[in-house]
Amino acid sequence: MSQPEDTSQPPTRGELTAKAIRQAIVRIEKGRPKVVKPGRKLSIQAVAEEAGVSRATIHNNHPNLAERIREAGNKAVRAQRDEKNIEIKELRAKYTALRQDYIHTRELNQDMASEMASLVAENQRLRVIVENEKVVGFPSKKPRTS
């Protein structure tokens, strides 16, 4: 009896390279690269360094992986942009509220200045009356104590 022959072929060099590139992408996305600095953004250059291949190899021989890297990088950029847009909207809302508060405070200040001017004029008028020699002041009432 003969044993069945192994019909599976060893992976080709291109398949091994594609696997190394995919693994490099995953390591960089998870923040656990072996070669490049942790926290480095996902780019074809970073993946090439991590996988130990050239950028040209990724571009020329594995365009589907190059597209995957670009899309993943674009997702990160879009997420960052969206965060900034949300932050800008919040700051605009805060600015609008502060602006309204400032306008209201300014109106109150104008009202108080007007009221103060009226009181100063009334105070001057009363001083003139009190300082007039013809005016006799009444003694103030003292509160009764029981």
C-alpha cells in the first residue's frame, strides 16, 4: 500500500509577503508593532517598514492591501475630523451663549447707569432743598420700645 501524496503546495513568496503585510497592518492598527514606533499612524510606509518590504512591493504587487491601508488611514482621518467638527460646534454653541449673556449684562449695566444718574440728580435736588435756609427739618421719629 502506498501513502497518499501531499498535494498541498508550500506558500509562494508572494503569498508569504501578503501575509506579512496583513499581519503588519493588524499589529499597527492594534498599537503593538514590532518594528515601528507604537502609536505611529497607519500608512504604507509604516506597514512596509513593519513587514520588512518596500513601499513599491505593496503598491505594485499588492494593490488590494495598499487600498486597505489607505482606507484605514482615511477612516482615522475622518474620525479625527469628525471629533474636531463636534468640538467646534460645541464651542460655537458656548460662544453664542456667552455672547447672549454679555449682551444681557450690558443691557442691565445700561439700565443701572440710567437709574444711578436719576438717583444722583434726585440726591442733588434734595440736597439743595435741605441746604436752603428757609427749609426746616422735622426731627426723625424714634422707634417705640415696649
